[in-house]
Amino acid sequence: MDRYTEIRSFVLTAEKGSFAAAALVEGVTPVVMGRRLDALERRLGVRLMHRSTRGLTLTDLGEQFVEQCRQLLKDFDAAESSVSAGRSDVRGHLVVSAPAGFGRQHIGPHAPAFKAQHPALKLSFNFTDSVVDLVSEGYDMAIRIGDAVPPDYVAIPLYPNRRVVCGTPAYFEQHGVPRTPEDLAHHNCLAFNLHGGQQRGWAFVREGKRVTVRVDGDLDCNDGELLFDWVLQGLGIGWRSTWEIQSDLASGALVTVLDDFAVPSNAIQAVYPQQRYLPAKVRCFVDYLKAVYNQPGYWEGQKG
């Protein structure tokens, strides 16, 4: 077994906290991951991890060594990237995080075509609405929408996006059209919640200043796709991203209101840690998504 595989497996196991979770990422069995750690410890002559029924924990030496190993892996990737930047055959394992709804609609469907262009590349996706720590959790990159980016990260805009208040024509015909954000108090607002609590409100701009308006309704949920379906059913109005609803706006199934108060567009962006050499697998995937999203008519043709 080569040293690189042992070190990579050790770092991944430390980050995931179990052989099973690390094995899932590597595409092997937990037994194989355990054997790799055993081999590394035997070769070094030290114990790197404590094993117990409650899980795995790093020893003091393991804590020191895992940081050195992370840097070694980064240096290895940088060295590969520096000589393969001009190659078309992208290799390795690309691990990507993205918001759940966006990932299902605008990343997952394009993965097979990208993979067909790069058959030597392995792809892993985690679609979650939680903001993950790319470095500590072992991700190469993430797709984020309008989030603030830490100073030690790079953000590449892929396409503009904004949030709008929308509903069906039938809903507004029955309940009236809100003319100001305060009018939302008289409407059934179908809002996203987090851990069972109503979101803080919907954001607008008035006289150049950002304001947040509290909203309420008889349905709320932490699943954006279900909320969107309720809006399409005419059960209330929603505050949705344009990437979700563009085709429904084009067809007339939905209309927007309060556009004069809408917050300016933010970016759908690819985010990755700063590094001396950008791995070819990240560069190629970012370029691929940017090309897809900027095809004429792409967003109008995507059904939410």
C-alpha cells in the first residue's frame, strides 16, 4: 500500500470520525479503512487514534500528525495541478457541497455529462442547506448563493440571482396585490423555517436601505421544494429565488409583486479555499457549470 493512500485515508477518517463514514467517501469497506490506519501506525510505530465503541478519537500525536498530513496532501495536489493545468484528462476525486434544492435542479442533472467528459474523475456531492466547513469536512468546493465568503476563500460568480415575492394569478385575483412590504401582513406568506422556528423575515430595499419584514402564514416548512409546490397550488405567496421559478414566470404560472422593493441580485457562486495552485478538477467543474448556466434560455427552460 502506498504512503499517499495511507495518509489520505488517515486524514479522511479523522475528519469523518469513523471508518464507516470515511469508507463511504472512498468507495471501499470500513475494514479496508481500518487496515490502512493499522498499516500507517505500524510503519510509524505510534498510535494515532484511540478506538472505542463510542467511535474514534485522535491521540496527541495523531492531532499533530493530521495537520501535517493535511498540508502534505495540499502540497501534493498543488504539485499535480501545476503540471496538469493544460491537460484535458482530469483525474482524482472531486467532493462538492451545494444547497439541496439548487443541487437537485442545477448540479445533479449535469453531473453525468461532465463525468462523461472526464471518465477518470470520481464525483461526490452533498446537497444540504447547511453551510459546511470545506476544509475541516474535506470538500474541494461548494456552490453558494449570496452567502458572505470568508477572507481565506475564493468566490467565482457563476450567474446572478435574486429573490422575489411571487404567487399565482388566481391567488392575487382573490386576495389582492400587495403594494408595499407592509401589505404582506394581510397575506398568507408561505415561509421557510429552520428547526421548527419561523424565519426572521423577508428582505426588501426601501429608500436605499435594506429592511426585513416579518411574515406569517398557515403553512411553513424547512423544505424549499415543498414550499414552492404550495405556492404553485395557489395556497399563498412565497419569497423565492429566480433560479427556482424562471420557467413558471415565463409561462405565466407565477407572477411577481413588490418588484420595486426587491433586494438587488446576488450571485450563484463557486467557493473554494485559497491555494497556490487550483486543482484542475475544481477549475474544470467551475468552468463547466459557468458555461451551462450562461447558455441562452437555460433558466427559462428549467422547470422548478
